[in-house]
Amino acid sequence: MASDLLKLRATIVARIKVAELIQDFDEMAAVVKELVELDPNLNNEELYWLSVAYKKCVNARRNSCITVNNALIKEQEAGNMKNVDKAQSLLEVIQNEIRNYCEEILDLLETKLLLHADTDNAKVVCWKLMGDHNRFLAEIETGETRQLILENANRAYSSGHELATSSLEIAHPLRLAICLNYSIFKYEFLNEYQDAHNMATNAYNEGINGIRTPGDKDGVKRLAVTTFLHDNCSAWIDSKDLEKKKPEETPEDESLDSVAEENS
């Protein structure tokens, strides 16, 4: 029995690797879900696959939403109601796909992965992913549903940030990454401009000090996160003007899923 499970697990892992190789992220997410349901005690590489698969699926559709919404506005301005209806229908389809992917990974995180996470690193990854995907949901929801999602996102980010700052090295890429995304959430959704700016600035300074450490084996990851932090701090301008301007688009760690890997 145990041998059969190991063989099945190995088969699933092989399918995940193939899906990633050919960049079929919808398939990758589906197979990663199979892995979690078979064995929720994921190692660092498997948590990385989870993060990559769902982030790629959701972000592709978030970008599509922006494109379709821009087209919708143009058609409304032109008075082309037939095209407006088509664009609105397409937007709803894409938003439902985002909703399905976010709800799916959140269920895996809440009911399986967090319960079986046996290292602080793994727990921070799970909390971060919970915060991120609740944040993505908040972009498309409204009213009381959105408010509940915002509360869930804040709770997840706060838990992950607290654990990261108490258990991970000051300039650990994962610690910097959750500071990055939590600061984005504070700025864009909670309107806590000063707190967001302070969090990003402190994380940036910590990251820079880490980069300057001789023989830094996480230098590439750390540099990528600190670059995003620097870009955000610059976009958010001086603290005295924080409430006067919000950036059109805030850089985040979309390309930094590898920070889920433990610093070993």
C-alpha cells in the first residue's frame, strides 16, 4: 500500500514538472491540487510549484481583466452597447475563473497545507499565499463579501509577517517578500499609506544590508525583492505626501515565487 502511494506520488510529481516545462499552468495547478489531496505535507520545492501554478493562472486572468475592462470603457464612451454587452460578459467569465482559482488554493491552504506545515518557512509561505489570493479576490468582489475578504487577507498577511519577523533572518528573501506584498495590501486596500511606506522602507534597508554581505547565496532573490521595494517606495513618494497620490500599478513579487524555497 505504501509502495503504491509512493509510485502514485512520483507519477504526479513527474506530471507537475512536465506541465511547468511546457508552461501549461492550468494543468500544473490541477496536478498540484492532486498532490496536495494525496499528501499535504509538501516540501519546499512542492510549495514552490503550488505558488507558481496558481499565481500564473490568476495573474494571466488579472491581466486579461485589465485589457477587457479598458475595452469596455472605450465601447461605453463610443456608445457601442452591443460591444459593451459582449465585453461585460467576457469580463464576468474571466472574473469567475479568477474566483475559482483563488477559492481553490485558499481551501487547500486552510484545510490541508497549513495544518501540515512543519517548518516556520513553510508556514510563512502558506500565510503569504493566503494573503495574496484573498487580495486578488478583493480586486473583483464588492460590498460585504469584499470586506470579509479584506479581513481574511489582513489576518493572513499579519500572521505571516509576525512569524517571518520572529523566525527568519532579517534579510531572508521570504521575509522581504511578505513585507513587500503586505505593504502593497496596506497601501492599495486599507489606505494605510504611512504604515505601508514604513514597512517597505524598513524591508528595503534590511534587504540592501543583506545584499552587501560577502558570499550571499540568496543575493539574486534578495536583489529582486529589494528592487520592487525600492520601486514602491519611490512611487509612494515622500511620507508627507503619501495620501495625495497612489501609483497606477504597484510592483509585487509575481516573478519571485522561488522565495518560497527555504534558505539552506
